[in-house]
Amino acid sequence: MKKSKLFNNRIGVLATMHKKEVVMAPLLKKELGVKIIVPERFNTDCFGTFTREIDRAGNQLEAARLKAQKALSITGEALAFASEGAFGPHPVFPFVPYNREIVLLLDKV
């Protein structure tokens, strides 16, 4: 399959403080051609914590979007990636643990 050049040689900001760039940056470089940067001292916990000590800002998607938008405003870049996890009981089988991690791509171009 031919790779898309849509994001090739662009800088992408990863909105994280938990070292997710270690896993995500090589994949995004290989698959999309994006060079990942991480904002210095970026506190994603202000958007909510998975332990629920700090309430999430909106739903899972909204929290990821807010992280991405904040990362763009800090760096002045146009391409951002953010993730947000949800943990709890399975919606159908309540005694089974359930977790879902979403990754959002936000492009201002």
C-alpha cells in the first residue's frame, strides 16, 4: 500500500506528560512521516486523571481535544496528537474490567 504524504515532514505536538512519545513517536514517524515534539512541563493531569482525583474535562473525546488544543497554543504548531483513557466496568458485563484509549489527531491546516 502506498503511504499518504499528507503529514510527511511535518512537526506534530504530542500532548503528554507520561512519556507516551517513547511508543508513539517512532510509529508516527514511520507511518505518517511526522516528527513528534512534546511541550515542556505540559501538565495533562489538569484535564483530569484516570484515578478520578481530578475530574475529566468533559467526556473522553472532549478531554483529548482540549489537550491537543492546549499543546498547539503552547507551541504554535498546527498538528497535534492527544490521547485519553477510560477505565471502569464493562458496559455490558459489569464484572469485567474495561479500558479504552483513544488517540486524537488535530490538524489546524
